Amino acid sequence: MQKIAYKLEHGQKTGNDSLLKRILKQWDLQLMVVPALLFILVFSYIPMYGVLMAFQDYNLFKGFTGSPWVGFKHFEMFFHAPEFWTVMRNTIVISLLKLLIGFPAPIALALMLNEVKSRVFKRTVQTISYLPHFLSWVIVSGFVMSMLSTENGSVNMLLQKLSLIHEPVNFLSLPEYFWTILVATGVWKEIGFSSIVYLAAIAGVDPHMHEAAAMDGASRLRQMFSITLRSILPVIIVFMILAVGNLLSAGFEDILLLGSNPVLRDVGDVIDTYVYRIGIQNNRYSYATAAGLFKSLIGVFLLVGANYAARKSGNSLW
């Protein structure tokens, strides 16, 4: 208060005035933010009104105002459902596999591409690795199904040529292979595009640090771990926080398409596909909303916890 009074007494601007002045001075830049804010408001905040269904026996014809309130009835039904533990196990296992394998993969790719001296080879690898990201999961799943097909599938043909199998194996009908196929496909699809951020962060590393390390006798591998990796650590931590916050988002389109075989439901049914099946296909809107809200609340707690843990390193989101 004394500092503010001193500023007012001597004709200086307070913090609020200076903030307003900066906003007015940058009105054209601030105007560019408006469409993004409207997008978030319309598609993220206004639909949150729908979570009321989780506490109602929602009737499509009566709407929110006419449907009876039932409290936590649908949450209790979800927790006591026979599929609850199977769905939670699949969600956690698939999410952890994607986190442990899919998260470090683009970092490793970015570090390796940074060591490539040939620009032609580097750009070729980047282009090839980026392309799968722009393909829809419908195309990617069809491609994977074709490769793993028992009739002229390239994987079965190769394994037979190598005498590793004697007859074709229907991989997408065997639960023991589903998690491996799902995670490998996800990594292949997103590894290139996800590495763009890390390549941009690596480009900002001071080259003089590498020169000084080379003069001290550090190998390229040593420079990669001691300089490059440590320099981009703040970016890695931020993306790790976001990944932990989405830990229960094991996937939807990839699992729905690759795990369409009912035989795979015991290993491929996660919260998102469960909500889709129960809510959309069976018209149990309130029950599905309760399950989805439960997942979102757990995600918020995980995000806050990960941010609190990262705050000790000085690289938290807030």
C-alpha cells in the first residue's frame, strides 16, 4: 500500500493502470486472441452445463429443468458396475504404456535428428515421420488391419518367410497382442509431429556451449545428455505435466477402431469407449456423464499434483 501511495503521490502509474495501458497499446494483438477465447468459451465452457446430467435421471424430452435430481446415484452405479475394475485397469495400463513409451520417443527422435549433419537426410526423415500425423485414425487403422491380415498381410507373410510361424496369425483377435499393437501404432503416428516442439527447443540452445564442451574433450553423446537434454528440460517438464493430467485419457478413436472385435473388450475397453457405448449406443446419458465426469475430476487432481511436483524444479505451469 505504501508503494502504491508513493507512486500516486509522485504521479506514477500503478500496476493495474500499467496493465490496462499495455492492453490498449497492444489492442491489435489482443484482438487476435479473441477468436481463441470465443472458441474455448463455446466449445469448452458452455458445454460444461451438461455435467448436470450426472446428478439427474435425465430425460431427453424433459430437459435439464424437468428431469428429476438423484444426487450421486449414477456415480455409485458406476463404481459398483461389474465392468468398473476392468475398465479402470485397461485405462491405467494403456495410459501408462503410452506415457512410458510414447512420451520419450519424440524426444529421442529430436535428439538423434539434431546430430544428423546431412540436411537432405534430416529433412527426408522429418517429412516421412510427420506424414502419419495428418492421416485420420480411420486410414491408419485400415492400414494396420491390412498389414496384420491373415490373407496377404505383410506381417504374416514376413514371419512365414522367416519361419517364425507356420500359419497366419490373426493378431487383432488375440488379446495378448492388442496393447502392443495399440501403443506401437500410436507412437508411429505421432512421433514425428510431437518432435517438432523439441527440435525447436534444441535450435535455441547456445552453440557456444557445445564448442566449449568439445574443447574440453566431451564426446557428442556426452554433449547430448549434458547440454542439449538439460537445456530443453523445462519444455520436457511442461509437456510431462500435461501428459500426466491426461493420464486417464487412454485414447478413443484408435481403441474404438483397432479394438472393434468384441473378443478384445476385456483388454480394450477404457473409460472413453465405455462412456461412448453406454451413453450413445444404450442411451444412458446420465450414467455415461457420471463416468466421464469421474475421469475428468481424476485428471484435474493428477494435473495439479504433477504441477506441484514440478514446481520444485522451477518449471511448473503455474
